[in-house]
Amino acid sequence: MGSAGPDVADIDFDDLTAPRLTDVQRQILEFTEARPVDLDVGRMRADALEQAGGPEDLDEADGFADRLAAHVAAIEADDGLRQLTRGSLRQRVVRLLRNRLSLTELLRRYPEIESIRIEKPFVVVGMPRSGTTHLVNLIAADPRRRALPYWESQEPIPARGQGPDIFGVDPRYARAKAEHDALMASAPAVAAMHDRFPEAIEEEVELLDLDLAAYVLEWHARVPDWRDYYLRLDQTRHYAYLKKVLQALTFLRGPRTWVLKSPQHAEQLGPLMATFPDATVAFTHRDPVAVIQSAITMMAYSDRLRRTSIDPAWLLEYWSDRVHRLLSACVRDRDLVPAEHSIDIGFHQLGGNEMALLDELYRRGGTELTPQARVGFQRYLDGNPRGKHGRVRYDLQRHFDVSADELRGRFGFYFDRFDVRDE
């Protein structure tokens, strides 16, 4: 079902690995494939400088130029990308460089930013599709909490001279909305899997990637070289850079106490806690089969536009291994987070028990759970039932030639450590 929309209750991809493109999708590919995309680093730097509107300091200490070269080289090594994807990745690199330029300029003009305290954040850590998005959006309904909406994650620092229009609309928000509208027109079933509408609370991996040191590129292209490069980095210094970005965002639109979340933190608990030692961490846990089948189904669906062909075997092997690495690191390092400042939440505990879990999380975080916060939580729960945009019917055997039990067998160590149930 290649044209599934967000208003249907049950989405069954009968064309997941042999897609039937819509007229809109064909038109998009015909237009973009005729326009080769150049990933020359010098030209991308020049574009970022022009967009930044003045500042020229990329703050290239600490090997930034080497990370930029490795990032682009990993993209270039993926010869299965369509020009549409190469164009979006080029745009992303330019955007990251522009944001970094603007941040450096902001810090130069207001050095007091780096003395702002990021105190007692809540951090949600867990695999994609394990309830992290639900939980972080729920916590963000507390009006005392500062969170990162998707539009701001894409462009955290305004470019010089770019402010709200006469209607008070931030141009960064307008750009994010236009991109979301285009995505819904070209790949509408994405909303049922992970709808990144502009106001949705997003991960801070995009902020980490201003330092070109995050794992997120793995979701955009087949980049095992980047995975290996990223895993060799000293993430403590890159998490310190993340803190600097959060300080700038607090300066621009704060101050409030942050709620953060990212799957990447599962394999970077040491750097996370070194950077935010007074954090309270909520770990979400779910059957890895559910996580992997959701991730690779979403990737395969997206690949109908992103890649010249779909390779279900590659997706299964790569992301099974990637989730295994993330969960192995989480099991290894879980005790780096003090028990009195953390909570483990099984996916089966969500869906009706959120208030009790939030009570415990706030207690461990030493934060009062006010009546106003409870009202915000209930309003979010009432307005966001599970399956709001439709439910995807996953079929590992049909699409990826593997059974749930075969896949689950690799993760006994995880079931042994946490309260996780088969799904």
C-alpha cells in the first residue's frame, strides 16, 4: 500500500520492498534525478557563510575539519543514494555549518552565555519506538520545562538579520512547516511511524551534530564508515559542545529546566553524566523485535524515494547490529547513572500508567509535580492516543525473511537485565 495516508486506521505495506510509486513521487524523482548534486566541501562552506549573513568563524578547533571531511566522505561512499537524498544531505551539511557559524558569533557577542547553568535536566534514554517520543512530549507539557521542538532542532540559532515576519512567525518555523508539508505529500505514511511536525518535541542529536559528532547520519544513508568513526570519538568533549548549544538556547528562549532525549545517549552514558551530573534519567525499554521491525520498515518505506533500490537484507542486518550495540552499551553502563536519580520504564507500563510513573520520576528528580503540570500531562494524554495517525501492520517474515523469535534470540542479555516483555 504505497499511498497510505495518516487518516487510515490500519496501514499494510503490500509494496514495501517493490514499491508502486504515486504520480507525485515519480514527478519528484524525475525532477531531482536530472540535477546531479555536488558535495564539494568548499562550496558548502561558502553557502553556509552566505546564509549566516556575516560571521566567518566556524570554530574549527578540536578536529572539526577532519570530522566534516569524514562526514562528507561517508556520504560519497554510499553509491545507492538518489540525487534527491544527496540534495537533502547537502542541504543538511550547509544547515549544520550555518548554525555553527551563528552559534560561534552569538557566543562571541555574549560570552556570558557559557556561564548559564543547565540544572537538573530530565533525560529520556531509550531505543526508537520504545516510548521515548511519547514520554518526552508528555514531560514537555509541564510549563516549567524547556524542550526542543522539531523546528528549533533544525535551526537552533537564528541567522543574522532573520527575525519573525509581520505576523510574528519565525522564518525557521515556516521553513520547517514547508518541509513537513512536502514530506506529507510525498511519503504520507511517515506520520504513522514518526511524525516530525514542526511543534513535535525532538531529539537533541541535531544539536550534537553541530559538532559533527552524532550517530544520526546513519538514519539518512548507509554509512558504516561514519558509524565506526563516530564510535572512536571522545564523546565527552562533544557532549560539552551540546551543553554550550543548550546554554545558547536558554539565553535566547528561556530560562527553564530542560527535558532531553535521544537513543544515542544509550551508548554514551559516561559522557552524558559527565556533562549533566545532576540529571535524572528515564530509561525506556521495549522488546528489541518491536524496535527493529519498526525502524527497518520505516527505512524501507523511505528508501522508495531515497535510494535507487531497496535491500531488506541489508536493513535487517545493519539495524539489528546497531540496536544490539546500543543496548549492549546501555546494559554495560546503566549503573553509571545513580539509582536514586533514574527510573526504568518498560513499554508495557505506558498506556494508562503514565501519571504514576511521572510521580516517581519527579520524586527522584527532586521536583514538585504541581497541579498545573498534572493538567498539562492529562491534556497531552487525552489529545494523543496511541495510533492517532494510524497503525502500521508489521510483517517481519514477509518483508525481511526473519521470524520474531529468530531476531529476539540475539538479545537475551537485554531481557536478563531489564523488565522487558515479548511482543
